[in-house]
Amino acid sequence: MRALFRASVLIPFPPAPLSTFSMATPGGMIRALHRGTLGQSVVVDRIFSGIQPTGTPHLGNYLGAIQNWVRLQEESSSVLYSIMDLHSLTMPKEPAILRQNILDTTAAILACGIDPKKCFLFRQSLVPEHAELAWILGCLTNVPRLLRLPQWKMKRASQNNEGTVGLLTYPVLQAADILLYKSTRVPVGEDQVLHLELAQDIAQHFNKKYGEFFPVPKAILSTTKKIKSLRDPAVKMSKSDPQKLATVNVTDSPEEIVLKFRKAVTDFTSEVTYNPASRPGVSNLVSIHAAITGLSTKEVLHQSAGLDTARYKMVVAESVIQKFAPIRNEIKKLQEDKSHLIKVLEDGAEKAKELAAPIYQEIRRLVGFQ
């Protein structure tokens, strides 16, 4: 991976002697930035990630992203998580449904352990600099590069092979999301690696044209195996899957979870083993079991020795039920207080704006707007 800056210092945590960093929080960094404590030669270790507001997350979202978010907010002093409502418009949605999905997604990630005191949690569209920077970066990005991205090809097929400008250019908006805050690390899944590489290339192109400014963000790759559909282990678990038994949602009842795992596709071999190539269904169950319990694949297989797949399905189901029970109860409680959810997102957006404003003003100066 390429170096962040040629003559910069990466600070993973704010140094204790600085009074402006007396609290290792993102807010402390904002104050330091406005007071001039953080010069252009210093790169703050900053994590950015986002999630589209599709409503309540499913098991794959939780294990692949949200669980990792909770860990990262404890390990880093500057973390931003965004509800990506601008991105959600690339797939048509009714306004009322989108509004509800934004609140449901917020309630879910709060219930999963995201703490607004340890990170900035905000709605993307409340910080207009995201869209403005996307236009600037779009003017540095060539169309053939976007046309080659697999997400464009796949999602375009779902829009009768027409596709919108938004669908084509949303990876540029992703780059703007990351670079607006001079983020240095980005948690990504396997299917988003190419988009992060685009963001890295855009950052380098900008730096070459206007002078060293953006750090080149690095990927934080999830150690969790991609969670597959319970009905078709050849594809990843998805909220849009037409087969209702394919996806386990965080808010599913214990009875629903048991039913979905009982109906999970496996094979005719009763032993529990891990071999994704030859036994994708059973291997998917093992991956879920390991991720939900925090055990290694080897430990899971050792514990499951002597079980047939029918009994093992119920072991995995019970592990998921135990993990999701307190989360489901907390989601219900949070959903009853919409004003609180709205305030959390608005407060987070104000903090994000405060962080983004001086960075974006410098970008405007560099490109010649002021």
C-alpha cells in the first residue's frame, strides 16, 4: 500500500501532552484543528465508514460491518459513521419508506453498540459538502474507469440495463465521503475493495494536480467470512432476496430464526466440516457460528464434533438468538422515541460539519473557487 504523505506524521492517538487533546475524542480533534494545533504536516488517524438506510440490518450486515464498527470505536480516537441516504437514491424508494428506513437503521446500529459519544454518527445528506466534493472529484475521474466497476454492471442489470447517472457515479461520492474528512482508514468488504482503490487513485490524482493534501486511505478488511444466503450459499445474504427464509434479520423472533436455520440448505453428508468449495452450505453455518460467538473455525468444529447437520443448525440458531435478543429489545425501545433518533443524527451532523468545513474550504482554495 502506498505511503500516506511524503512528509507527514500519522498519529494513531492524540499525544497526551497537548492540552487541546486532553480528551481523546473526535471533538477534541475538531478543537485542535480550528485552533491550528493540527498542521498540514500531521495526519490524524481517522476512520470513516457508512451504511445505506435499508431499515433493520440482517445477520450479514451485523457480522460483516456493524460488529466491526463497535470494535473500531473503542480502538480509535477519531471515527465517523454515516447513514448514507444520498447513496440510497441510486435504487428507487418511496420517500416515506426512506424516512422510516433512516430511523430504523439508526435505531439498529445504536442498539448493536454504536455509541455517539465515541464516534460521529450522522446522516450523509445533512453535510452538503459530501455532494459538493463529489462534483469536484468527479471532474477528475474518467468514465471508462467507472464503467469497468463490477457494481455498475451488476446493478445496471437490475434497472433493465439502463442505469442512472447516480448509479454510475456513486463510487465517486463514496470517495468524497472518505476524503472530505481526510480519513486514513476505511472498513470495507470484499465487494467494495475496488471502490476504495478508486478513492485512493482519486486522492493521488488530486494531490498530483493541486499539491499534497489528501492522505491515501487504507482498507481495513473484515476478518469475518462473507455471510451467504441460507437458501443459496452461492450468493451473499441480502435484504432484497426474494426468498424470505434466506435472510436472518436482527429483529427476527426466536421462532423465525429457528425456522430459517432449520430450512438452511446444506447437503447429504451429516458430519459438520468446513470446506467452502465442496460444502458451501455447512461451511456458511460454521462461518456464522464462529463470527457470532467469537470462536475460531477450528474451535467451532471441535465443539461440534459428533453432531449431525440437523442438530448443528439448532446450535447455530441458538447462538444467534442469544446474541440478537438484547439487541432486538433495545431496537424496539429506541424506535418508540423518534425525536431522540433524529437528534442523534443532527448532533452528529453538526460535529461532522465542524470537522469538514475547514478541510473543504482549503479544497475550494486549492481548486480556485476562492
